[in-house]
Amino acid sequence: MNALLSVSDKTGIVELARQLHQLGIGLISTGGTAKLLADTGLPVTEVAQLTGFPEMLDGRVKTLHPKVHGGLLARRDTPLHMQALQAHGIDTIDLLVVNLYPFEATVARADCTLDDAIENIDIGGPAMVRSAAKNWTDVAVLTDASQYGQVLSELQAQGRVSDATRFALAVAAFNRISNYDAAISDYLSGVALDATNLSGTPRRVEYPAQSNARFVKLQDLRYGENPHQSAAFYRDLHPAAGSLVTARQLQGKELSYNNIADADAAWECVKSFDTPACVIVKHANPCGVAVAEGPLQAYQKAFQTDPTSAFGGIIAFNRPLDQAAAEAVSKQFVEVLIAPGYSEQALAVFHAKANVRVLQIDLPLDVSASRNRQDIKRIGSGLLIQSADNHVLQKSDLKVVTRVQPIPQQLKDLMFAWQVAQYVKSNAIVFCGNGMTLGVGAGQMSRLDSARIASIKAEHAGLSLKGSAVASDAFFPFRDGLDMVIDHGASCVIQPGGSMRDPEVIAAADERGVAMVFTGVRHFRH
């Protein structure tokens, strides 16, 4: 048996080669890898010696030769193939170990030039990987150091790599090549086509000419939104820390499609708060959000907003859950519970409720880095891609447009209401006060209907809206929406502004004696 080793990332390669040599497998290698192995005393044949042709063009051409690809592609069970190898003096290559030039890491650098990117496009490596993977019945192809251990174990135990492992390695190899080529396409498609801009660090466009989506399947799901729909759960190739796909399920039933969608909505909302917070989500909308001195108090306030909708909801915390909070949550029917951690006593509380899905997600130090950079929506035979709505409003951004100035507590409530409204489906109207939601109106065709629903929710929960702060995710097109929230008790309002009737709405606020601030930013969420 012969193994060809040619790696850019040399992690673990010397130990692998040593073990292969001890198993009697001949070693073939290229350039720096060959030198590294020879320096450790291992007998290695350089590819140039194998092919009888030197590396050329600064290493651009070294493995593109029949003695390499013939040795990889020949089918051992086909006499004509084996006769051809014998006629041309070609030995079989039974194990290929290749990782590619670091193109992805190179283009991730802020100072990467177009020439840097081009020189890190591997040609010979992908060609060898494809040849070996195509001939998986005879050749094992390793494209990552994490694969070395299993292959060595099988070789040591049975003298060969099993069919199942060779096939799995081939699939992984083709996936690696696919991801590599897609990364090249993404980068080059995103270079601005300006001849004056192709030297040095080129200008990049936000939306490249071709989009290449790559995701890894985490699991098949029992069904989709409805039982007649099939579904599966995928993650990004390189998920951000603190995102839902990094969750560890500590107990409970398998997550459903709807569980995952709602859990993401709850987690994204709750991690946007700096202080201890609780978010309860039902059908992708927050039905209760609160901040307090600890998880228990935040949960009690969030639950108070809408106990009816909270039934069977998803509950997320941005602080570890203690026993007191766990006991309070356990009194209601909850589908999914999310937190960055749990005390042993808290986990014991839920151990008795085996069906509750308990997820732990490590909250990252930089929450902003854990958010999606883009939002993607599938439409008929196409995609809509936009930058994600990650805007964080600062108090300094606010513009007071009324004669009445908001007092400090009102400003605090307005900022909280606006933060919640960002995660509520449009049209969104959110009444808040004292760090909690009082009434949430979501997903209505009319902003008036959202206001009505929010007030009805508060009434059913026995909450007073008198003196509340109201957030509207988009401007009030007429004064009637403003009048309605004031009629229900609002004393201050936060909204984007930007309507042609802003003067009419501002005049109405002055007439009614309420404070109103403009954000200059809209938060439609469809």
C-alpha cells in the first residue's frame, strides 16, 4: 500500500505518517510536507521523484501527472486498468491525505489583496481529492486531521479501511471541495468589477453576483410546520458562538420545526438585553417580556403580561436559572426552556417533567457577533437577501418632537418598549411600563387593530395601561392610531416618524399632552 500526503495544515501529519510507516505503508509526499517528514527520519518519496518531472511554476504544477492520478483513479477490480498501470510503471496510491491551501482564511483578512486570494486557490489538491473520492471503493481520502484517528484504528485492527468509512470519507471530500469552490465563487463574485480596483485590496460588494449557500444537517425533524410537511434542521458551516444551533439539549423530547423557530425568536430577543431578562414567545411573537433584578422576578413579570398565551410557549432567560425561577416556571406548561446555564437544583426541578425541552446556550461576551449578518427569505424560485435588522437604538438617537419632554423613567420605558417591538411581527404595537410588557399587538394588517389587541390583552391580564409607554414599529400614518393608544392610557410614545402626516400626528400628541420621540428607524418584521 502507498499513501500520498500533501497538506497545507500540518497538524498531526508527522504522527500519522509515522504510524503508516510502521504499518508498512509507503510514503509519498510533496514540497514542505516531504521535507518535514524526511527531517523526522521517515523514508519518503517526493512526488517529483515519483513522476520524474520537477515541480514548476512556483509549485503551481507538481501533482498534475498520470503517475499520481493514474495511481488514484485505477480500479483494482478492472484488469484493463491494472494492465495500463503495469505498462506505464505506475503504482497504486491507496491512501490520500490532502488539505487545501487556506483560501478561506486568506480572504477573511482585511488586508487580503486580489493577488493573495488568487495564489491561495489550490489546483492540484482538489484535483487529487476528486480523483481519490471518485475511486472510493479502492482509495481512502482524508481531508481533515480529525479523520486520522479512525483510519489508523481500522488499519491497525484489520489492515484496511472499511467500505463504510471509505464512502463516508469520499462524501466528506466532495463536500470539502464543494465548500472550497463555493468560497472562491463567493469571493470573486463579490469583487467590484472595476479595472482600476483590481490591484491591491479590491473593493467588495455587499451582495455578490452569485450566492452559494452551504449548510450542514443537524437532524431530520418529525415534520415541518404541519404534519403533512417534511423538514430538517441545518446549521451554518461555521456557526457563531451563542447562536441557537450551538444549543445543548439537556433533557426533553426531540425539538420540532416550530419549537426551533420559536426558540430562535425567544433567544434572539432575550440576549439583546444587558440586564436579567425573560422572554416568553408563542408563534414567533413575544407575548411577555420583562427585565428585573433576577430570573425569577423577570419571569413573574413576563408571565403576568399574557398568562393565556404563555401556555405552551417558549421561555428564554439571559441569566443562569436558579431553583426559585425553575420552580415558578415548572408550574406552567412550557414547550422549550432556554438559558445560559442551570443550577443543579433547577435541573432537578425539571427532571420530573421529562417532556420539557431544556436547552443551554452559552451567552457570548460579544452578543452582536452572535447575530446573523444577513436575513434570507425563500420566495418562488428565488431568494430575498437583506442585511439583518441588528440596529441598536441609543438614547442620543432620539428626537423629542412634542412640547412635553419625557421624564427619565419614561425614557427608560420607551427604550425598553422599542427593544421589544423590534422582535414583534408587524404591525407591532407594544405597551410597556416598569420594565415589562403590558400589552402586545402583533402581526395585524392594521396598526389600529394591533393597538386594540394590545389593550385587550392588558385588560384580560388585569394590567392597567395608565401612564404606559407605547412603541410602534413603524410610523402612524394618521392621528387615529396615536389617539387610540392614548385613549387606552399611554403617556408617552416612541415611533420612527417619517410619515407625510407627521405634523398632524405631532399636533395630536401636543393636543393630548403626551411626550413623543422619533427614532428615525423602522422595524418591520414580516
